[in-house]
Amino acid sequence: MNQAHSDELLAQVAALPALPGVYRYFDAAGVLLYVGKARNLKKRVSSYFTRQHGGTRIGHMVGKIARLETTVVRSEAEALLLENNLIKSQQPKYNILFRDDKSYPFLKITGVAAKDGQGDAPGQRFARIAYYRGSIDKRHRYFGPYPSAWAVKETILLLQKVFRLRTCEDTVFAHRTRPCLLYQIKRCTAPCVGYISPEAYAQDVAHAEALLRGETQALLQELEARMMAHAERLEYEQAAELRNQIQALARVLHQQSVETASDQDVDILAVRVQGGRACVNLAMVRGGRHLGDRAYFPVQVDDAVGVYAAEEGAESAEGGGGAEPSAEQQVLAAFLAQHYLNVPVPGVLVTSEPVDAALLAALSEQAGVRVTAVHQPRGQRRTWLEMAQQNAALQLTRLLAEEGSQQARTRQLAEALDLPTEDLDSLTIECFDISHTAGEATQASCVVFRQHRMQSSEYRRYRIEGITGGDDYAAMRQVLERRYRPVAEAQREAGGAEPGSPRARLPDLVLIDGGKGQVAVARAVFAELGLDLARIVGVEKGEGRKVGLEELVFADGRGKVYLGRDSAALMLVAQIRDEAHRFAITGMRAARAKVRVGASRLEDIPGIGPKKRARLLQRFGGVRGVQDASVQDLASVEGISRELAEEIYRALR
């Protein structure tokens, strides 16, 4: 055992059981370093402490381990799922990590048939098709996921052209007295005014669902049989309607290039690793239609690949041999395990790299369906994979070019302002801006730049109160005091050492959107708090407020600096300043709208959270519409019970 670690930790390692499980390593500060899985916890964890790792990345990680936690599970598949749940939720430093920017969109068909087949709600009698993003509600039917909002909207347009299903909100539907424009342009059958029976509309909905499931040939055959039956009964008008529907469907299928009925739901995954970065390009085939793709860029690839390789090598040794997985295989395995935790997995995966059988077994167990992976496809699948590989290469090349450009900008700015250039990845810039309209709903924004990009998860908005409307100087003073007073206190408590929390550390640069006046306010706040004045830089607009003529104003007495219209450093400053302005403007507009429409009255009602409030405002078009709604109308909104509807009705009157 390695004597660089405490006797308590080594004794814990020696006492581990020879069972499958998940282990977690922590450093002395309690920061999670790594999450791993093992068939045999005792063998796997012991290998970290008995082998010599030298100066490798795994060696650096092992040297930091101060504490160990383990969880015993029943199977290897269960260990794999738990491992990736922990990776996604806790984001350890030495694991490949895919961060979801947002959830996938779905196509929703509202309502489910009542038990007697005669529901009263419009969503049951005449289902609505809609774009949807969020949690799944069993009262509706969902198709997807789709790679983008554009793909969902294109599919909705397709269904409108072929089956003429409605897209209007239930409240609009319930109050129509004549058909809307969509009926006139043959995109809707006008069920709102009874131009189609519930039975005929339900048949169109069933056909739309069949198309979404990829049952195209059976659908065409059924439509053709119905058309011929109408023609034989001399019902030529109904036969003509079906003929038009068949023609529209045939045109759509030709445009979408549906190749085979067997490839109804398939995900195509291609991986490219280069220059310490990686890209996974995911293309989706749903209902036999290629819907487009989306690129994912994992973080911590360099640090994680070495640790993953050592772990998989140990796993192969335990299992009786096997080649060490490539970086591409490691990235793909991490993506599959993390991505499909919250996203439905199709029955077939077409991949650019081989996939471990244990991972497929875990995905199958989680999904409740058999999941297979095709590594060397043929025919149409091969074409799809080649397209995905080409897109992965293009996206990674673009990312590397952008990052190279952004790193050059960061370096030029650091050199221009005499900032340290040894560790540009950790160079942190915070920028502040004030926004209001004639003194109403004043807000301050703080945006953060680090690791050569904007860190949107660290943005903050501050509601400014207790000042004269329109006093930007007082607003700037307030936001700087609120942001940096805790930093000053943390520095005093640390006695000159670096504070533990990142939010308690002073950034390398504090950008102020303003000239001498705003900088003077910032200088006064920093002087009062005992912070470094050299960190403050104001961005003063140039002559005629023209872009590219901005000058930098310093709080520590240095003269103004003009970086030059074509300066990469000035481009970075402008990028950060503009992002702060955008963030402040959006916050101010939202706050102003909330004040004007009285949305805060809804917030004051017990049981009304952000989601329910959003549903109410969307359904009734604003607070005035909610005020005018009856208890029955309110109770028809998703998530609003009869009791809560009565409470809302009383509160708004």
C-alpha cells in the first residue's frame, strides 16, 4: 500500500468487499475527484493504491485522494447506471462529462380518449398537435425526442398539410364562431365550428400517429382502400378528399426519403477526438424519417481519458484480457451512459465505435426494451453514419478554430492590461451593467468570463431598490457592494490566503460598462472594502458612440488606453460588455412586464409556483384573462385542482 495516504484510508481499502459497486474519491477539501464502477470493489480500488502510476494523470489524481466512499450494488449494470447518475449530478474532475444545455423537444398530441369514448374536453374530442418541452404527462401522447425545435415544427407542418389537425390552444378553440385562416389555406378541418365529426377527426389523428410511428406503407394501403370503397359507393367527394391526402402524403414521403420500414427509430452516433477535445454527433431517425443532428462537446477529456484507460485496462485484466479502449470508445461509452439516463433510447444504435456488451445490457435494463448497436452498418445506415462522421469532424474543427481564436483574444487582453499570462484558462472577468426604462424596474447584471468563454451558469441579476429612479451611479454602487462585500469579508477571514469558495474570490478583472463617472463609483466601493483598485476597468464609449472606438478607463490612476479598432483584445472586451448589456436588458424587460401586468398577484396565491403560473398565463393570455376566467375554466388547466381554481378565482377578485 502507498504510505502517502493515511492509515485510515488504506485500512478502508483493505476492508472492501469483493462485490460489484461504485466508488468515489475525494480530496482533502472534500472536492469529488472521480467516480468509478467495478465488478470487484476490492480488486479495483486496491489497484489504485498498490501500483506505481508515476507522473501520469492517474498518478496526479491518486496523489490527491484523501477520502473514499463506496456503494455496493447487485449487478454490473446497476453499477454502471449509478456511476453515470453520480457523474451527471456531481460533475467530478476526472470523469468525461457531457453537460446538457436543455431538454429535448417533443411533439405532443393532447388528450386521451375517455373510457366511454366521449370526452367533454376539446383535447379529448378534437386532439391538438403542439411543440412541447418538459416533463411527460400521461394524459397526453408524445412523439420524439427531436434533435431541435425546427424538426418538431417541420413535423407539425407536415401533419397539418396531410391530416389538417388543429394547433390552436383549447381556450381559442372553445370560443371560435367561424373558421380561422388555417382552414382557408387547407391546414385545418375546422373542428372548432363542427366542419368535421369527432369520429372522422379521430381517424385523422390515428393516421397521424401511424405516420409518426413510421407505419407509412400500412397507412397508404389503408387510405387507398378507403378511397376505393368511397368510389364504389359513388361518394366521389369523400374519395377526392382521400385522394388529396394520399397525394400530399406521397409528396412528403418522397421529400423525406424514407428508405425502409425497418429503420423506424434509430440513433446514429459518430465520435471524433482531436487536440484534447472531442465531439459526439448524434443524428436521429424517428418514424423512418431522418430528423437532423446535434453535436455534443464533453469537457475534461484530457484528464479523464488517462484515468478511464487505466480503469478499463484493470477491468480487462480482471476479465481475462482484452484491448485497451481508444479515446473515441471512452468518449462514446460516457455519452451513451449519461445521455440516455433521461432520454428515451431507441432499439437500434448505429455507432462509429464498438460498444461494450455490458453497457448495452444496462441500457436495455433501464429502457425495458432490447437495445442493439451496429458498428459497421451497410446500405442506408452506412450513409447515415458517414454523414454523422463528417458532421462530427466539421463541428470539432469549428470548435478548435473558435477556441484558438478566443484564447488568442484572452492572451492579447491579458498582455494589454498587464495581467498574468501563465494560466490563461483560469483568468476570470466579471462585467456589470445597469438597465431600466425611465427609472422603472432597475436591474443590474453581472456576467462571468472564464476558460475563454462566457459562463452563463454563473450570471447573476440584482434588483436595485431604495434609489432615485434613473440614478445609474447609485445603482452601480449598490450592486458592487452587494457582490464584493462578501469577498472582502472572506479575504479578511482567510488572513491573506486564497478563500475556499470560488464566489468568495476577487476576479482578475472587473469590467464596468461606463466611463469616468462609473469607474469613480467603483473605485470608492473598492477603497471602502479594501480591495485591489487595479482590477477595475471601465469601458468608455468613443466619439459618436461608434463601435471600435471604445477606450478603457482605469481606477488606479493609469491613463486611458485605446486598443485599436481591429484589436482582438478590444473584441473580447466588447463581447463581454455586450453580453452584460443583453443580460441586463432581458431581466429589466421581464421585471417591467411583471410590474405592469400584475403577475405578482398570482405569485402571492399559495400553491401557485412558476410552472402553474406560466401555464395559466399561457392558457388565458395574461393576468387579465386569468381574472376573467371562471372556476371551471381555471380547473381545466393542467395541474390546477378544483380547490386551487376556487382560491385563484377569489384572490383575483
